[in-house]
Amino acid sequence: MSRNGQREQRQMMSSTQRDQIFFREREAERQANAEKSARLRALRLAKEAGEREAAEKAAAEKAARPKRKATAPPDTDLKP
């Protein structure tokens, strides 16, 4: 193989290696973003579940309170 052929082969090899490194880094970034999104989604769902439970508890407490009877307005016709 000539010197030019060897040099081209080394350049091709290093180009392929750079491509492989690039794709591995890009995949690692994609994986990190996917993990972050999953963690944030889990936190959001937990928060929403807690808020839903609190709203249901408040509604149950409100429903359990005895209802007050409306008082009749005072008679204004009976004044002397």
C-alpha cells in the first residue's frame, strides 16, 4: 500500500472513530434526558395524586358536617 493509501486509511479510521464517539455521546445525552423526564413526570403525578387526595378529604369533611337549618327571619308584623 502506498503512503497516500495508508494516510487515507488512518484518516478514514479516525473519522469512523469520531463518528462512533459522537453517536455514543448523543445516545448518552438522549438517555439522560429520558431519565430526567421520567423523574419529573413521576414527581408531577405524585403531586397531582396528593392534591386529589386532599381535595377528596376536604369534600368528605364538608359533606360530613351537619347542615344548619335556615333560621326564619324575625317577624316584623308583631311589633307593638
